[in-house]
Amino acid sequence: MEDKAIQVTCPKCGIKINNTAGWFKKPGNCCPGCQLRFSTERFKKAIDAAENQP
Ligand SMILES: [Zn+2]
């Protein structure tokens, strides 16, 4: 479900980011607050957790 809207909390700066699961997985995208890449291990875990929310 790449079009599912999820909210991910940045593991580095703590801001909440609302977007689709597909957007979070797009190569090159990063946190608008601290520029941490979504492809990092810490972010992947946060994205996975958000995706698995009911
Ligand atoms: Zn951040």
C-alpha cells in the first residue's frame, strides 16, 4: 500500500511528517527538518512502524 498516508516521527529531530508510504521510500527524499535521509536504518524502522499502524 504505497499510497497509504502515514505519519512518521523523525528519529533525529523529532518532527512529525505526514505523507504517503511511497513518498517516504522514494530515493533521495529526506526529513524537511534535519535532512536525515529516509533511507537510513533509523528512519526505515520508524517508517515500518508507522506503516504497520492499524
Ligand atoms: Zn528530522
